[in-house]
Amino acid sequence: MSQELLHPPGTRVVELDIEGMTCASCVNRVEKKLGKLEGVAATVNLPLESAYVTVPEGITDEQLTATVEAAGYKAKVRPQHTPAPETGPADQPAAIPASRLRPRLVLAAILTVPVFLVSMVPALQFPNWGWVAAVLALPVVTWAAWPFHRAAAINARHLASTMDTLVSLGVAAAYLFSAWQLLADPGMTAHPGMEDMSGGLYFEVASVVTAFLLLGRYLEANAKKKAGDALQALLNLGAKDATVLRNGSEQKIPAERLRVGDVLVVRPGEKIATDGVVVDGASAVDASLVTGESVPVEVGPDSRVTGATINTSGRLLVRATRVGSETTLAQMARLVSQAQTGKAPIARLADRISAVFVPVVLGIAALTFVLWLLLAGPDADGGHLRQAFTAAVAVLVIACPCALGLATPVGLLTGTGRGAQLGILIKGPQVLEDTRTVDTILLDKTGTVTTGVLAVDAMSAFSGFHDREVLRLAGAVEAASEHPVAHAIAAAAASAARSGDAVNDGGILPQVQDFASAPGGGVSGTVEGRHVMAGRSGWLLGNGIALDASQQAQLAAAEEGGATAICVAVDGTPGGIISLRDTVKEGSADAVARLKGLGLRPILLTGDNAAVAARVAAAVGIAPGDVYAGVLPEGKVEAVRTLQAGGATVAMAGDGVNDAAALAQADLGIAMGSGTDVAIEAADLTVMGSDLAQVAQAIELSRRTLSTIKTNLFWAFFYNAVGIPVAALGLLNPMIAGAAMAASSVLVVTNSLRLRSFGRHQSQAQAKGARSRTRVRPHRT
């Protein structure tokens, strides 16, 4: 089904679960180590903590896991066709689940508040408050901050440094320096407000940094927890039970026990349990759950059906042709899994900078210590040694990444919070990176650009009949049917009756007698003494009702225009044609124009036919050359890959199960909240409505949030860049360093809070426009 399932002859694909990775440098290290094995090619995914490895003959699974462990991480081979693991063991910091981070975060928050207040508010200080602050801060900087210390130790073993290294050193330096000051002068806080101004206590710095960074790690763990949910949701679509015919009797068995060749009994309203071929019966199958297309598929003997689709009308007997991991549903699950694993690893900006920043800070601190000793000369009472140590530690204290720790989580919290108010869900920091460079957006037609629901689009009565009369009679007979097309016709007829100029009967259609349904053909019955038939033209012909040349031309024109055409006959005479279409959503054209204004190239992608696709594209302003029609689920993935191979950075907006793999493969996946859970879980962004304009707004918000975070990071590092040299020269009083650190944090928070006003003026303008349109809307009769 998928090209992704293929690999070079003589090779196999192994998926590894890897524990202990914390940043992009970890990813590079694992990929390089695996790549040193002859013939091995590996793609490592940091958010999923997994590797997709192509392995030649002669390389064993044990060699792969041993190679990863030699790089300093743990690895195990993932069983075939299972979702990515939710979490890993607690002793691996990057894999700690949100549920295990929560108690660390709660403890840090509870203890940090009193430490911060007593340290920063003189009125709350009491005799020897420093010792109380030291005791309260100790669990925070040890147990609560353990994930950072653990990760720093792992990276140190491999002579590497990351954000965790910076955090661990900063927290440890702030606490140890403060503890050393307190031990050197136990009475420095005996009299509140009179402590030695040549030193200082920074227990609150160590506690606040730990609490805020744990918050960021907790939010990240929550986002990563959902990595395997798309696959699980996809697999859950399948039927849990199946009714099979064995030895002439019906038996209900679990769907996983189905075998090829089993004959399934599928009643109206039931899911088809597996892929197969119809051996008896006729019906309309609702495949929208899998295909995303709104028009039901008529099936009969020898028709192929797909597991997880729904039988809407007649009883079917289906012979199973593919079961278990070979079904279309299972193959789509593999598409989602492989597309996610193939995504480029996220190299966060703070990690990239800290990879250089941390060694530089350590070098400056060591150089400061040495130069102070050398330049100060011998000192009998150890004062110069204390000055050298104080200056060196001051460098680490001023480098403590308080603002840096706030930069991403506060910006992300504010941006995602505002997004939630606007009905936009952003799944994590990596999504913001993806929105920055997107230049092409694929729009699934059904449910994204269009409503996804069939509705009567036109009524064409033949000579001797009137439109309203034919629709009323057809609606009356269709009202007795359970077919989705029948529902649409009946609803249109009832609506026309409610707005009728003659007798207003409140939309109540006349009763039908002698109703009969021919699955796959049409319906018939007697309405007000007249025999009415509604269905496909071939079915009417089989019942002795033929269209003349002019009527056939009208039918052909409707079908070529992409409509589903239903022929109506009254008392054996062709009465007219009812055309049904999936209608374009109101506002889709404006949304496409807005996407173009963001510099994006919109492309329409659909499994529907070319005529329907062209009509929809023209209605919303998409160029004819940017329409991909008749595309199957795996074809949507291929379309994304083709555009990516051509240098495009691709966003994909969709709402169906058939879109899930393409959403995962795209550089930015955007799910419409009105769609399926699978599409939502596979996407990076979710808009919780059905309005395409929210897609444009989501991209705008993501870009604004990313810009805010980058501004935060700039000021955080700028603070360090200015403060570190001043501290190294011994010119920075630790108290001033603390105030500067607080000021940088306030700046970062204030800048982030500006996101709360995003979209406010636009929403007001849209509301004003809506009120204006309401005032001038003409009365319709």
C-alpha cells in the first residue's frame, strides 16, 4: 500500500525505543554511532524517543542495541506495528512521564513560594531566616531538580553539554554558594536586613529556576505523551467483534480472531470488521470515517469493502480477504507511524546556543578564579582565595538561566493559552519552529474546504412537471429510507414545504404507501395516489422508465459537473433530476486569500473526482494547476513527500482518517477539530471549529509565539553576555546580580504577556462586519 513499507533488497527495518535523549546533540550522537555500522542507516526522532533503522543482512538486533548503549543511552527493539511508547523509566530524565514529573513540580512550587517571599520581602524576614530558606530549598535543588542533574551527568560522561547542564550548574552554584556564605558566617541573617552586603544568599534563585524549568519539562512531557495516540486512535476505529457464518450458523467472535475466507454477516448500522468482498446482498457503505468523502458507496456482490466502514442499509455477507496487520486500517496505522518517525528531529534554539554557551561559562569561571589568584598574589588570611572563589561563583550565579528558563515556557504558555481562547491548540514548542518556514499548504477538500455533508444543490424538472412538485413527491418517498442521500432529499423537500408560497404545512411531507427499497438502485412508493420512483437512471431503466435524449443530456451535464444525480419518475414518466453536492463552506474563499497573504501556496487535495475538485477550487480561488484529485490515502502522503522533495516546506490541513498519515508526514499538520480523533492526534495544530479561517489564524499565532520566544531568548542571553564579564572583573555585587536577574525575568514575562492581545482587534472587526451583513441581508422567499 505504501512506498514507505518498501526498503532495499537484502535489508530489513528495525524500530528502536531509545531512553535518555534530551536534545539534538543526543540525536546526532545516536545517528552517528549507528551509522558507523556497515550498511546501517538510521533516523532518530527525539520527540518520539525512537529510531527507524534500515539494517543489512548480518547485523543483529543485539548489535544495534549495544551500539546505542555504547553511546550512553538505553535501547530496545520495538515489537512490530505497535504505537510509540508513552514514556520510559523514571531514571531517564527525557523519558519521565508527566505523571512522575507532577509531584516534583508540586513540591518545588510549594517550597519555592516561602523561600522566594522571605528572601525578597524584608518585611517577612525573621531572625536566622537564611537557615530556614536553606532547609526549604534543599529538597527543591536535589530531589525536584534531579532530572536536570541526571541529564547533565549523562552528557558530561560524553563530554557534551546541553540546557540541562546549564540548569544543573546554575542551580547547584546558586545553592552551594549561598550555603557556603551561610556556613562561613552563621549569624549573617541573625538580624533581618543587616546581613553582610559583601555576600548574599541566593536560595530563592535556585528554587525559582528549578520550579519554572520543571513546569516547562512537565508541559513537554504532556505533549510527548500524545505521540502514540494517533496510532492507538486509528487502531481503535476497527470493529471489536464480528459475526461470522460457520457450519450454517451465526457466531460472534472477537475481530482479531478472524481468518481469511471467513464469511461475515454485516447488518445495517454495523461496522464491517475487516477488508473483504461482498458475496451476497446490496447496500450503501458509509466510508467517510476512512476515506473522508461524503458520498456513500453502493456495493453489491463482488464489490470490495474496507474494514471500519459502516453498512448503512441492507444486510451484507462479506468474505474476509485481509485480516490483522494486512488490513487497510493497519497499513494506514503504519503510514502514520513511519511518517512520524521520519520527521526531522527538533533542535531547539536554547539547546543549540547552550551547547556553546555552557563550556564558555565554565571556561570563564575557571579563568576568573585563576586570574584572581595570580593577580592578587599571596594572601596569608585567605582573603584573596575567597575573592577568587567569590568572583568565579558569581560568574556561575549570573549565568544561572532564570530568564532563559522562563523564555520558552512562559512564551509557550501565553501563546497556547491565547490560542485556546481562539479555539487553536498548539501541541508543543517544535510546532512553532515548523510554522516559521512553511510556504505550501495542502487543503483536504471534504470537511476542510467543504462541509462534508451532501445537500440538494439543484432541482431540474422535466416538461410537464414543476420543480417544487417533483421535489415534494421525491422527498415524501425518500423520507421512508435510511440512505444518506435520501435524508438529504427529504430534508430539502421539508425545507421547501416550510417556505412554500401556497399551503404552508410546516414542512410535513405527505405519507407514503407501499414503500419499497432496492439497495444500490432507489426507492419507490405511492404518494397521494401517484406512484413515485427515485433512484439511479439505470435502475429506472431496468423498471421500464427511459430518459429521452434531452433528459439524458441534462443528467450527463449534472454528473460531469460533479453532482450526485437522482432521477425521479411519477406514474411511469420521468419527472426530473435532483442534484446533490458537498457544498463549499462559507468563508473558505476568504480563508484561502488570507493564506496567500501569509505567503503560502494553497493546494487542493481530494479523493473525489476531477470535476468536483475543479469546481471547488474555482469557488475558493485556488489555481487549476494546484488541484490534486482522485488521491487515495497513501497518495496524499506521496503528494506531501513530492512537494518536500521539490524544496517546499509543507503544511497539511485535513479532518479525516485518510488524512492522518499525510498530517504526520507534513512539516506542519493542521487538523480541523470537527474531524476525526485520529486526524487531531496526528496533527501538530488543531483548530477546534470547522472554519478554514482558523487555519490561517493558527499559523499567524504560532509565528507570533515563536517570534516572542526568540525575543525572550535574545534578552536572556544578552543579560548573560553583559553580566558575566562584569562578574568576572569582581565589579558585580551579588545583590545587584540578583536584582538584574529578576529584571531580566520580568522583561521576559512582560514580553510574553503581549500575546494575550493577539487577534483581539481582528475578532472585533469580524464581529462588526457580521453585524453589518446581518443588517443588509435581503429577505428570501
